[in-house]
Amino acid sequence: MFIHLHTHSAFSFLDGGSPIDSLVARAAELGMPALALTDHDNLCGAVKFHALARQHGIKPVQGVEVTLAGGHHLTLLARGPEGYRSLCRLLTRAHLEHPRRRPQVTPANLQENSHGLIALSGCRRGQVPGHILARRYQQARQAAREYLQVWGREGFFLELQDPYLPGNTHLNARLAELGEELGVGLVATNNVHYTWPDEFRVHDILTCVRTLTRVHEVHPERPLNGENYLKTAEQMEELFQRYPQALANTWRIAEQCSPALDLESPHFPRFPLPAGQTAAGRLEELTLAGAAARYGSVGREVRERLRHELDIINALGYADYFLVVEDIVRFARGRGIRFAGRGSAADSLVAYCLGITEVDSLARGLLFERFMSLERAQKPDIDIDFDARYRDEVARYVYRRYGDEHVASVCTYNTFRARSALRDLGKALGLAEEEIGPLARRLPWVHADRIRQALERLPELRGSALEGERFALLLELCEKVAGFPRFLGTHLGGLVI
């Protein structure tokens, strides 16, 4: 049984030629019981990968290929939730302690956050393989020993690959010798960057975009052939017939790993309360005080409605969530910052009494069950718009209130759409900006795989140069990268506590 343990998706940001959907579906089609996702220096695809793998009935192994000091690579796999937390801590420090877009994992960071992880020595840019390729055998041995000190023989493996590149037979032979000398296991991987062989072109053009290279130019990071696809177990067995233990170890490693994410349980923060007070008690206290302020006196109808809502909120475990939101809007009100709670939260009388919304759901006959109900048990979604001029002030309060270690900005990622794909890929294909720019500006804001449809549907685009043979390859590549993440950004107002 062979399992792919070194796999890159489009979330390797311009270094992966296939979406996660395609990789997972192909692994399931091949009957593989597990698959690892090891994108470069990020876990952005982790949630989507977990969900898709579970849908296809295969085990998701969460991992990452980190960049070490000196630019070396190392493949790390999470044994389970503890290992996933270690990966998060590793990557957080790697990004925050180094220049933007140049994350780096230091030896100290690696040592401190090694729990729950399995390490593979990496591709040809790994420390051990790199030293061997450069004939620095003593340094390769020393690097392997250092990894052994961190993970031991049960948690560190020498990674064999065979992408038909010069020196590869020698490299694998020396890795096998080193493994025997140090008692380290071997593991076979294919350093997957796309699902099918013909997607090599997509990987190559994206590499050109990333490295600002034209397709007619040479760059050391451009792939040399189309071998880094999701090969079948039979293909891998043929490649590594001299190293059967390296094939068998892929299954042994996958068996040691368990799904690292829990996407079902809510993970809300606990609202800080005095000793002896519960979130449910505090929420009821604030709600009744707010009701008295809103209505003057709390009549039977109001009290019964509030009791009904509070019982559901407490039964579903969302008392802390309401307290957090109330705390934030209380701060804004105290600072004179305008805000408005909106959406289905306006169906809640509790939210009205807490000052989160300005809609009296009882007077307007709005049903709380449209917002929350025991039957659907949906997560409540309280949307609040703050005056944009003071949004940062509110954010700073949240960081102070809950601590820098417990608050983070939501990230966003820009994806390839028609205009950006046409510009980036056209430039990589060697087309001049003077030629491609005017064509891109004429396109509507559509997905990158809808350009041909736009050419057929919109009269102002008929007769465009894009309809000619000269741009056929460009349009085909644009369709292939539609929806691929292009780069990370920061959400204007989204915070996670």
C-alpha cells in the first residue's frame, strides 16, 4: 500500500498546479486510504482539505513543507490535533519574526514546537539531500543526526524521490546508506505539485509568474519535467522497487496520523468573569437590566420571550458569545463610535435588550427561531457594522481585552479572475503589456474560466484579438487557474478571538 505524503495544492501559492478538490478526488479514485497535504509554509488549505477528504472517505493527514534558515525545505506531518497546534505555532513565528513573504523556521523554533510531528527530510532542496547532491557527506550526516535528536527514530524519515533528474540514483543510494548507518527509516514520496501529467504546464506557468520569468527564459526554480503528478501506487512501486521499505513506510506513517481538525464543535472564547459567576447568570443579569432600560418595566410578555431565548442560547452553549459581542458594543457606545447590529440577529429580543441591535423583535413580530433554534442548532451570526473611521480603535480594544495571544486578524486570499489571470499569464508567456493591458481592461469582472463566454455574449468584445489563435493557449491556461489563490491579504474588519 502506497500513500502520498508530500503533496502541494494551489494553496502553495503559485507553486501548485491543481486545486485540492482534484487531488483528493484522484487519490480516492486510486483507492488510497489517506493523503497528506503539505503546502509551502502555510495551512490555508487545511479546512477545505479535511472536509473534502472526509467526503471522499479518505484520511486527511495535515502537513506543511517549511522553509528553514538558509532556504532548506523540511516536510512535517501532524500525527493529530497536538501536531497541528505545533504546526500553527511554528508557522506563526516563522511569518511574524521574518520579512513578509519570506517566512523562516529557525532551529530553536523547530526544537520548541516538535511535539506531535513526523519529519521527512524533504525534496532536493532539503538539508540532507542538498548536502549529498553537493558531495558534502559529513554535513548531510550531521544534519540527519540533528533531526534525529529532535524526533528520534520513530519520528524522522529520510525522503526518497525519483523525478528523473540528474544525480537522483546516486542521491537515493546515499540516502539509503545513511539510513542504514543511523538506523533511520526511508519513505518514498513524489513531491506532488499537480494531479495529472498534462497539468505540468500550469505548474510551470505559475512558477514563471512567481519568479517574474518569461517562458523562454531559464530559472532554477522552474520544473524540468512533468513527473511531479499524483502517480498511482503501481507507478511508485516500479520507481522504488529497490527500496520496498520506503514504500511500506508511507502506510505505516499514515497509520500513525489521525485527522487533526474538529469542524463540528464550537470553539468560542470564555468571557472573563468574577469568581463564582457563570456566563449564563451574567447574560441574564445584563439582559434583564437592558430590558428595564428599553421598556421602563419588564412585563410578562417580555419576560417570557426573554426566558425562551435565554434557554435556547444557554442550551446551545452561546452565552459567552453574546457576552463578548455585548462587551465590544458597550465599548463602542462608551467611546461614541456609531455601530449597527444587522442581519438575523435583529430577530433576537436578547440582542435588542443588550444594545446589540436597535430592532424590537417582539413589537415587530419577528421570530427568534429565524436566528437560533434547538432543532437546527445553527451557529448564531451577529453582524455588526462599526463606523469605518474608528474600526481600528475597536480592534485595538479587542486585542487589549483578550490579549495578543488570543486575537488574530482574519486573512483573505485573492484569486485569479479574468483580468488578473490574463495579465499575469500573458506576461509570463512573453506578451507585451501594451498588447495585453487594453484587452484585460475590456473584460468584465468575471471568473478566469468565463472569458470565452464573455467574448461570445458581450457585443463590445466581439471581434476582439482574444478570439484569435494567437491567444488560444493563454485562454486555456486562464481557465486552468480560475479560482486559484494568488496571494494572501488581511480582512478589513474581521477578527478571530
